[in-house]
Amino acid sequence: MSIIYEGNELVLHHHQGETNYVVVTFVGAHETKNALSTFFAENVLVKNNITAYGVTVKADFWYVCDEAPVVISLLQERLAPYRNVILIGMSMGGHPALAWSRALGATTVLSMCPKYSLDPNECGILQGYVDNHFRPGMEGMAVRKENVSGRIFIALDPGEGHDAYHVHLIEEELKGFDVSLIKMFFAGHLIIRSLSGTQEFGSVIKALAYGSNADVVETIVRVRLKNRENVSNKFKRYGTLKPFLVFQGLMGTTINKYKKCMGILAEKDTIMPIVGALLRTGRTKEAAKLHYNLAMNISLREKKNSFVCRDLSTPLDGAYIMDFHGRIVCFDVISYNFIFCHSIFDTNDAHFLFSEPEGGFLFIVINGQKLYVCEREGHLSVSESKNASALQVRQCDDFNYIYYVKTSLGYMISVPGGGMVLDSQNLKSWEMFFLFTKKSRD
């Protein structure tokens, strides 16, 4: 890779490959620290030996600056020998991929999640974009049909409302152009993650260079079908809505066909909410099986087996407490406070919190001794015996598999960012807990 031009805001990189076509890429926002070291999709382009130019930025102002004509002129000179010019941009980079396409003689454009404009006088735009990325001189920056050429592919996740709004504006502006809209559900804003991989995104670029419109769409659909990010996003999206169906997908044989997706089985943030959703619907055996599978996959990936010791110490007559966010509740005897683990196989100095099968009294085990967790006026303590201040889990009247904990001040609530509050006056989602028994796995 070589740097052809370095200005105060824009940098132009070059990689000489052996293709009879050339690719120009535009990086997205929040990559200014890498402006001199790499460009968007460089790794894929270099490994596939594709001739490419990459435009990067030192400031996130959507490539609208005095240096833009300089870079465009340099590119025009170097692109002139090529009859097949492909422009690719993601997010912020999706805007110049469109707005510079006619000037650069583009034959094909792939613009992912582009903005129509950041000018609030031209469209609706979130205030954060205006505050952080809009400045004088960017007025009237909208994508205009007179600046666009080539066949246009615009990719987005329709579930991202703001992205969908801006793509609609671009579609309206480009009526009569050869525009293909590629809807990538569940991908989120950073849809490039669902197309990642040297061979995978390389095949997308090849389709952009040589394929028909249908070939491009078909290639993108095929690549993302087996992409780990795409599969993981689907599990996250449906994990709490259809937990048993997702459980079957995770524990079935189909996922084994997608080797790059196997790592999902070791993702705590993906799996534990599904475990909680299974518990919430009364599928305790499935929850325990999925949780145990998570631990085994973490162990295999990290080459650790310390979870076995923690599992063997689990009281057979107790149930773990899981909060509404899919975390296991623990008790710290140093700070006398509740803390959290991501699974019952985590190794730390905290003591897991358990519920007795009769009465639901909360307890911990230290060196084989059962100690009950008590609360009085917001202060926590432990006791060798049950007393009036011992905390209990109680079953919700309307839900068979959901529980709550009443304190002297209100209800326990597990805060999403961490920590436990003891004086909530509500009894809604975040005040709810699930019971997770070791016996469920048998």
C-alpha cells in the first residue's frame, strides 16, 4: 500500500493489483485514527490482488471539504485507463460513493447505509449528526442525480429507521436510475459485518465487477446466509420472542454446517438471554442444557476447565437466581452486596446466590456452610439461621416461572448496567428473576 495524497482532512491510498477493473473505497466515520495506516476493505482487496484506491478521512465531515476536488482530480487521472470502476462506501463513506460517482466515471456503486444529507434544511437528521458532523460549507450536500452515474446498489437494514428514511430520500432522487435496493434484515447499521471475510466480501466485489444485478444480489444473500454476525443477530432478535425455536436451532445439527458460526455457542451475551427466556417459559431442561453447552464451548475455546470445580460445589437442593438480563446473581461477602456473573461456570471470588426449594429463602454456601442472606432497612447481612429479615423469592401470581424478591423498602431490581437496587416501588420486568436448578440438566 502507498499513500498518493495526504491533506489536512483527506488521504488517498493505493494498492496495485492484477485486475482489469479498479475499486475505490470510502471509509465510514470514527476511523480517523487509522487514516494513514489502512483504508476500507484493504485486507480483502490486497489478499484478492485487486487494484484499489482507498479514500480515508482525518475528520468526520462526510468528505465535504476543500480537499475533495483535489482527491477527485487525482483519482480521475489514475482511473482513466479503466473501463470498469467500482465505488464502495459504508455509512459515512456511502455518501461520496454516490456523490462522487459521476465525477469518477463509476460503472457500479455499492453504497451501504448512506445518508442523503446532514443538512437539516434538506431532510430530517438526528441532532447528534448535526452537532458532531455538520459545519458551515456543508449546506446543500444532498445526493443529487446529476452527480450520480453507473448502476447503483444500496444496502441497508430496513429495521434501522433512520437509515431507511435516508435511503428512501435517495431512491426518490434517483428515480429512473438503475438502482437495486438490497434489504439486509437483522444486520443493523454496520451491515458490512454481515459480509465480512476475505473470500466472502471478495466474491461480492467480483460480482460487482462482472455480474448482473441479479448476480450481485444473489451473492450478497449467499454470503450473509452463513455469516456469523448475521446468524448471531437472528438468534439475539428472536431469542426472547421464540426461545424454544432458537434453542432447537442452536442445539441442532444445522449450525454445525456453518463452522464460522460455531463460536456463537460460546457468546455469553447471546446465549444467556436465551437461557433466561427458556426459564421464563418453563423450559428448565432446555435452559440448563443450553447453559451447560455454553460452558463447554467457552472451556474449549479458552482451553480451561476450571468451571468443573464450581459446578461440583453447587448445592443439589438449591436453584441459582438469574436476573431479567440473563445474569447469574452472586453475593460478595467483602462488600456485602449483590454482584453478577455471566454463567454458573464463571470463576471469581463471589458466592452464587441460591434459593431453597421450600420457602424460597436466599442463601450462599461458604466452605460447605449455608448462610442466609438478610436485609433490614436496605442493609444486607448473612445469618446461619432463617429469621424475619431473611430474603425470599416469591412466585408472581400471573406467571408460573417468574419470581420477585420483596425487601423492607420495596422490591429488588437488577439494573441493566450492573448493580442491585432494593427499594423499587414497581413490580415490572427488571424486578423479575428466574430460578435455574442444577437438577434441570439431568
